[in-house]
Amino acid sequence: MRSTLLFSLLAAFLLTACGVDAPDASADEQVIEIDVTNRGYAPAQIELTAGVPTRLVVTRTGDSACASQLQIPDMDIAPTDLPLDKSVEFAFTPTEEGTYAFTCGMDMLTGTLSVQS
């Protein structure tokens, strides 16, 4: 047991010294949580970095029919159902700078993704 602990500490030291992040580090991914209420998206304006994989975790808390879908046409994400009080993940990598809309299925609730390099 003592040698296992020593080996684990040595491995952690070497990985840190070599600049390797721990396995649970998520610096290589943008994760944004969005709540969908009857009034809209929170947050409604999101800043992203181009070229970094992105995961939007969307949870619908409003019971309005308008809040029941999300789409991001410029990211090739078709209208997707959002079950009430359950998270739905959208994964994509923004490649070009610009401002992109995300909306409900009826284009009534809107938000923006601002992609910078």
C-alpha cells in the first residue's frame, strides 16, 4: 500500500511538472448551462472561443410550448425537443468568429452565441 501511494504521488508530480493536466480537467471544452423559462433563455448571450469544442447543457424549466425546442441553424443543429426539467446536451465546435442565433422551434425565444478567436 505504501508503494502504491508513493507511485501515485510521483506520477502526479511528474504529470504536473511536464505541464499535463489531470484527467478530469476540462480546459479543452467549453461547457455552458442554459435554462429555458417561459420568459426566455438564461443566459441569452453567450461568448465562445472559436476552435474549442462546446457543449451546451440546456434545461427547460418553463412549460410554455415555445420553450419546448431549441435550434441553432448556423451550427447545423435542427429543432430538438427539450423535455421539461431534463437536461439536453448540444455538442459542436464553433469554427468561425461571428454572432449566431439560437432560438426556439418557432423563432420566438432567441439568444446569441458570440464566437471570438
